[in-house]
Amino acid sequence: MSLSRLHSCFVSIFLLFASHVLMMNALVCRPDQIQALMQFKNEFESNGCNRSEYLNGVRCDNATGAVTKLQLPSGCFTGILKPNSSLFGFNHLRYLNLSHNNFTSSSLPSEFSNLNKLEVLSLSFNGFIGQVPSSISNLIHLTHLNISHNEFTGSFPLVRNLTKLSFLDLSFNKFSGAIPSDILFTMPFLTHLDLKKNSFTGTIKVPNSPSSSRLVFLSLGQNQFKGQILKPISKLIDLNHLDVSSVNTTYPIDLNIFSPLKSLLVLYVSRNSLLPSSLNSSDISLHLESLVMRGCGITEFPTIIKTLQNLQYIDLSSNKIKGKVPEWLWKLPRLFQVNLVNNFFTGLEGSSEVFVNSSVQLLDIAYNSMAGEFPIPPTNIIYLSAWNNSFTGKIPLQICNRSSLVVFDLSYNKFTGPIPQCLSKLPIVNLRKNNLEGSIPDEFYSGALTQTLDVGFNRLTGKLPRSLRNCSFLRFLSVDNNKIEDTFPFWLKALPNLQVFTLRSNRFFGQLSPPDQAPLAFPELRILELSDNRFTGNLSPSYFVNWKSSLFKTDEDGRMYMGDYKHAYFGYEDTMDLQYKGLFMEQGKVLTSYSTIDFSGNKLEGQIPESIGLLKALIALNLSNNAFTGHIPLSLANVTELESLDLSRNQLSGTIPRELGRLSFLSYVSVAHNQLKGEIPQGPQFSGQAESSFEGNAGLCGLPLPKSCFAPPTEQPKEEDEEEEEGVLNWKAVVIGYGPGLLFGLVMSHVIATYKLKWYFTQVNPFKLFIFLTMIHALTCRPDQIQALMKFKNEFESPGCDRSDYLNGVQCDNATGAVTKLQLPSGCFTGILKHNSSLFELRHLRYLNLSHSNFTSSSLPSEFSNLNRLEVLSLASSSFTGQVPSSFKVPNSSSPSSRLVYLSLGENQFEGNILKPISNLINLEYLELSSLNISYPIDLNIFSSLKALMILHISKNRLLPLTSDSDIPLSLESLVLSGCGIIEFPNMLKTLKNLHHIDISNNRIKGKVPEWLWKFPRLSIVNLVNNSFTGLEGSSEVLLNSSVQLLDIAYNSITGDFPTPPLNIVYLSAWNNSFTGNIPLQICNRSSLTVLDLSYNNFTGPIPQCLSNLKIVNLRKNNLEGSIPDEFYTGSLTQTLDVGFNRLTGKLPRSLLNCSFLKFLSVDNNRIEDTFPFWLKALPNLKVF
């Protein structure tokens, strides 16, 4: 057969296949149309979508077979859209949506005019540049035109002929010049017009005839209009939504200007100067339901609000309003949400019952100067926040009758008297830093809802209430800095969810080890803070073994899924004080993902347990000011995330283990005032420390001490080596003794990026099983089990791994010799998994990971039901097809569903309704279903039955619209919805009060990030990268009191000043936005901040003086001025400094010599005038300059 005939045959077969795909939607496309579609696809890189995803967005005319609709999946194409593209041959197109693709550096071809039947054209978020061609005006049938979020320049596009337009969105471009008011406001069908975030100038003219425009939605903010632009707008009498925030008029806005807009329901005028008189007497629409006047410099309470009887939401936050909140506000009949945060209010008018009958359910009056007694809360209140005021008197007992109340925060006030008896009815209670007295009520009934209880910094006495053991939901308990006198509460070990527990600075006494010297058995504990009490005794060798919350869940290559972090958080807006990196810090109202242990300031003695090395992701360890003896545990070298280690003021002896020098994150070490000897380990982790960190040890020598060791260190005596090895083996024996199948380690959420944020995960498996004929390892498998394992291996081609690779993933029960764990190496097996596979003979398996194997064309055998002890099952990316077997459908004693807590099925080719049987796995805590390639959108309500679910990953799937009434498990802690085509912020997140981690990156979400997101009490990691966000709702302090520590809002279109960062931020990335103004100086007070990336924005002003406190600093491509601060102190942590493409002057700072960790330095494209810095040769790690 000739090559040409072969090619022709191939094309025919392919077209036949593609036709079949399209016919499945009951739509028939002509072969020439299918061929053109494939040709169009081949013009671009299309790694972002497969063929079926592409064709899913195609519709053809039933009669003619011509393509009439083309909607590309988000992120499908990358490349340049050329004038000769096959796209312009689809002359019958009526609907074209190319949004959210990457046509970077493409101008808009004039050939779009060929598509003259178009009714809908959406080209947003595509990276188009240049001017919009005039030929666009030939598309006379257009009703919907969206070219927002590109880089278009030039004047307003020609739309004169587009008389059928109802929707026009040009927002977030770089258009300039005047807008054609005479055309826009006379278009007969135009109802939606969005022009915000451009550079339009000139005036706005609206015809006098009120009937000439049908506009109901208008947004004009962030342009450069001149003159009286608001007066013409007032003629648009059909408007119901008007946003003129940040219009930057040169005159204060008179709200009376909006009086003709009788249909107006929503009015945003934030960040404008308002005419004071119009705030007290204004004839604005009485139909208003939402009025947002945030950050307008208002000094008196606006009395115009009194007339707005339909008002549901009022936001006056971040103004300068003084005096008392008027009594009439609470009488508005439909008022639901009130935000008065960050003003100068001194109180509330009226009696103590001023808002008892108010309809308000969400009330935030925090950060004011309110004094006096607290009024009786509204009857239906859900959220009540009044922290950081000066309220006095007793806490009103009526909160005990507020059955809807969820969040109750009166912290940082001056309340006195006892704590109310009804705390167990409330999920979130924060009474921190008041003057409360008496004991904590012993009234926590069985099934109490309490999740967070913070009563720290009061005057409480007595004992810890024993009824706390009934609080099975309790996650955060802080009673620090009181006068409580009690023994250590071992009885709290029954709490399954307790993560943060702090007893600091009380009068606790007695032993810390359980009476039977067993491990400390708090199953979910992450942060244990016991400093400055009177604890005595020693810690048992197995003390840290049973920190079961630390179990790792891994994929095949060892990366950590962000959702696998079982973080230690602080409850709703709690304060956590840490002795960290040698400093005492009050971290403020934050949640934190730090994993910390602080036993300092007690009278503990004996050896530090080697089992401390099991806590792989511990961030800070403080055992100072005790009486510990013996060696520094060698196992500390396994604590790879450790940043702060304080063992000072004990009686430790021996040498400092050289292996500690491998702890790459270790930035603070203190072993001062012990009995240590020998050479201090060399390397940046130790040489950069202060001399005081090693003082008080007469036998220590080497840098940074002035005492030289004179000679290279000698080998330890043989007896000491043997003793050390014996200690390590004993430690292993202790661990092995705690049951077969136990996974070890501590997974915490502190993640430090190596520049751009990456989340790594390392499976902890310290005792890998090597089974050879000699059975040399301490763990043994029965011969029949070894035979079954080898038989299973021989069922497949396994060029990707040899026998040792295979057996490394095997673990057996010590007592029975049965295989309990099997984890295949990535890419190990190729072949079909058959029903009679030897795998199903391994009936004692509890952990099975077959991910990233190649079981091509294998259906999922029903014999998985034989493995009825399975708790962990991972089959992701293994080329499985077909249905999920019926054995998963009904939980019973003979199906794996009865025990499964972890299930990963993503990136396979399953068919049918696979989610329904999964929804019956009611014990699931982790569910990963990314990239399922199913043909229907996922309804998140399908997971409503999974009440124990904590982690849900469903990225790269289509979802049904996410409504606020979605019934998803309230237990969720991690939710990953990356790349799901979401276009509106998911309001259903509001109900997920336990959420630690949210990822909605790579979607198409527009507008502002809602203010309520930052109030989540446990939120630590937020990933909003690559959306269309234009800003963050709220004041400049909207993030200040958030618990978030890792925040990535890069690659959006956010403008304006950058908000004040969260108090305990660790990673902050906002590159590729349009922020302006100065870099907030508050970053200098963020002692946890490690990574700061504000590159590719429009920041101005000087660089802050505190750069040397940060490891990674990227300020590239801004408009910063002045010189680089000469403030890099000795031991500076800076590793990366990029300030290229700014307007910097002066000289290179000589204090850069102190940056011994510096690896990357870029100051290119500035105006720095200096000689070549030969002096930088002293930097040992500099790689890029």
C-alpha cells in the first residue's frame, strides 16, 4: 500500500472516529467541518485538553452539518492566532468562545469579520494585544461581546453597527481615549456594560430621553474620566446595579446624584470621597438592598440609611466614624449583615436591649473603641464579633438562648465576672485577654459542639473541667496565662480531633509521662505548649510514637498533596504565643500551621526520647530551661522541617551530632549552658548563629565561638560508637513494638518554597522491607506470602523495577507474617489486572497503592472485595477503565468499603456513574478523583453522605454550578477545585468552617475575593492563582487578622493598594497583578514571612528596610525608587534578592557581605551607579549575579 493511500486511510478512520464522538451528542457534523476542526486544533499546542474535551464544545446544525458553536475548554490552546487560521473558515458559527486560552502576543485578526453570523463572541483572558480591528463592526448579529482581561490598546472599539448587543464587557484592558457615549447609551438592547480598569478619559454623555437606554448593569471604576461623569449616569433610570468604586473624581460625590435611579438595588461607592451633606440628606433609591461605602473617609454615621427600609447589607468599614451607632439602624426590617469594623465608634445608642429584636444575623463591630456593658445579642444572631474594643461588665447570659450562634468572639476587651455556663452550645468561643474570673464551667455535655475554646490571658483558677472529654469536636484548647492548678490532663487523650493544646504559664504540676510510661496518646495533636509550669519527671522512650495524626498519605513520587496536611490550627481568630527562633512572640489573632512542641521552663529530667525523630515535619522544638541529661538525640536529624531548636540551659553532654548540619531549614539553634564538648558542626545552619547560642559549654570549640579546635576531630572511641548505635536500634525496636502496619512521622503544614510555591510530601517509612532468600531484615513474611508476591509480579511485564524495588514497598505483620502493605514503585507493572490475580490472595492487606502503573484496558476486578481489611486504596493514573465494581456499592463486613478511609481513583478512564457507589463509602476521610474524564458534570451534593470526609480533590473535572445550598460534608478541611472552569466564587464555601486549605486556581472566577473568606477560623493555605479576580473585598486590613499563612493570588488582575498582610504569613505571592502604591511596611513585622513575591506589579516608593529578615524577595518589574537598603545584618537569611526592572539608584549596599546564604542576586535594568563589586566574592553560595 502506498504512503498516500495509507495516509488517506488513516484520515478516514480518524474522521469516522471524530464523527462518532460528535454524534454522541445527537449532533452531526460534515466530514469537511470535522477536518477543519482538527486542523484548527493542530495550529496550537493543546496540552491543556484532549481531543474529547475539545470536541465536547462543538455543536453542528442538524440540517446542514455546519459548525455553529465552538467553545474551547479553559487553557486548551497555546500559540498565536494567525490571520490564515482555519477558524475563519467556519462561516456558519453563531457562538464562539475562546476565553481563558493563551494566545499571548496575538493581535486580533481582522478575519473575524468573516464570521458574520456570530451572535456570541467571547475572547476574554486570552492575552490578546494591540488594537481591536475595525472589521469587528461587521459582526452585526452580535448580542454578546466579551473581550475583557486582555492587553488591548487604542481607542474604544467600533460598535456602531452592533445594534443587537445586549452584553458588552471591555474591562481590564488598556483602552484609552473617550468612550462613544452617544452610541453606547442609545443602543436599543444593551443591558450590561462593563468598562472598568482601563484608561478611558473624557466625559460621559447620556441622551436626555430616559427611554433611549436599557442598561441595568454599569461598571465604570478605575478609569480616568473627567468632569461630571455621574450626572449623566443618573439619566440611566433602569439601572439596578451600579459600581463606581475608585472612580477617582476630583470632587466629592454627592449621593443625591443617584436619586433618579429608582430601580437601583446595589450601589458600590467605596474608596471615593463623599459629600458629607449627602450622607445625611439624600434622595437615593428606597429599593436599595446593598450599600457599600468602605474606605470613604466618612466621619459621621450616614443618616440617609434610615430611609432604606429594604436594606439587607450595609458596609461602613474602614472609615473614621466617631460617636455611637444610632439606635434606629437595628430597626431596619430586612437588615441581615452589618460591617462596622475599623472605625472610631465608642458605643451603641439605646438600652441594653437595643438590638435584641433586630433581624441582623451577621454582626461585626470589631476594632473600634466601644466601652460599657455589652448589649443583649439579636435573637437570630449567627456571627458575633466584637473583639478589640473596651467592653466591660459581665458577658450577657442571653447568649445561652441564641441557638443559631456559631461564632462568638469578645476577645481583647475588659469583661469581668465568670464565664457563662453554656459554652458547650457554641462551636467557636474566643474570650482571650479579658479579666474573667472563677473556673472554666464543667458543663460540657456529651456531644458538645465546641471546636475552639480560647480563654487565655484571664484570671481563671481551679482545674480543667473533666467534662471537656465530651467535646469530641474540640480542635483548639488554650487556657494559657491563667492561674489554673492541676495535673496534666491525660484524660483528654479521648478527644479524637484535638490539634492545639496550650497550658503555658499556669500552675500545672506532676508527671508528663503517662503512669504506664506508654506513648503520649493524643491522636491528632500538632501543637503542645506546656512551658512555664511545674511539670517534673522524665519522658518515656516511646513518648512521641503515637502522634497518629501524623500519618502520611503519599503518591508514587513522594510529593505531598496539600490536602494531606493535618495542620495544627488555632481555632477562630485565636492568639498563640510561641518561643520561636529565640524570640517570644504574640502572633495575634491568627491560625497557624506550625507544628511546635514547647516544654520549656519546667523541671523535666532524664534523656530526651529518641522517638522525637519520628516527628518529621516539626517546625519548632523548645526544651530549654529543664534538667535533661544524656546526649542530643541523633534522631533529630530526621526532623527535616525543623527551623528552630532550643535545648539551652539543661545538663546535656556529649557532642552536637554532625547530622544536624543537614537540616536545611534550621535557622535558629541554641544549646547554650549545657555540658557539651567537641567541634560545633560546620555549615551555614551553625556558623550563622550567634556566639551566645553555644556559650556556657566549656568543651565546645569552632565557629562561631572564638575557641579553635586546633586539630581535626578524632574518631569516637569504639565503645561510644557502639553505645550510639545501640540507642538507634533500641529506638527502632520501640517503634516496631507498637503494632504491625503502623505508619510513622508527623505531617504538618509548614511549607517553605524554593522560590515559587511548591508543596512537597515525603512518605515516612523508616523501616523499608527488604525480602531476599536470606530474610536479612528484622521484619519477616511467611513463605506463602512471599510466593504470592512473586507470583503477582510475574503476572506483568515489569521493566520499570527489579525485585528489590518491588519488595521495598512491602510490609508484613510481625506476628502473623501476612502482607499488610503493598506499594508498587511508579511505572513498575504493565499488563492486565485479571480477576484471578494473586493480588487477591493477600487478604490481610490494609494499605494498597497501585498508582502510576499501566493496567491498560483493565476493568476494576470485583475481587477487590476479597481485600476486606483495606483502609488505604490508591489506584490513580493506572489506566483502569469500565465501571467501579458493585462490591463498592453497599458497605458491609465483606466489602472493602467497610474500612476504607483513603481512596484515590483519579486520572483513569472509568465509565458510567462511578460517583454513586463511591458515595456509599461512608468512612472515607480522603477522596481523590481528579481528571476523571467523565462525560457529565459532577454534582458536589453526591458527596453529602460522606460525613467523615476531610479531604476532597476533584480538580480538572466539570462541576455543576456551585450554589450556596450545596450539601457537602461540613467536616471538609481541604478542598481542591483547580481547573474546573468555575466562573463565580463558590459561596458554598461559607459553610465549611473547618476548612484549612482551599485551591480554586486555574479557573475563570471574576470580581473580587469575598471578605468572608478571610474570616474562616482554620484557613491556612489559599491558592487563587490564574483567575480573573480584580481585587479583595474589604478594607486595607481585610487580611490582617486572617489565619492564612500561605497565600498565592498571582496571575490575576487585582489593582489598588496592597492590603496589610496576615499577622503570621509565611508565604506571600501576588506577582503578575496591577497593585499600586507603596509596599506595606507591615511586612517588617511579619516574623514568620519567608517568601515575598510582589514582582510584575506597579508598586512605587522605596524598598522597605527589612529585606534581610526574608529568605526570598522578588520585587522585579515594578516602579520602585531610591536605593537598595543597606540593612543586611550579620547572619541575614536572604537567599534570593531580585529587584530588577525598577528605578533604583545609588550603590550596591555593602552590607550584602553579611548574606552568607545568598544564592541569587539580580539588580538589572535600574540606574545603579557603582564600581564592580569584587567584595561579593566573599559570599560562599552566590550562583547567579
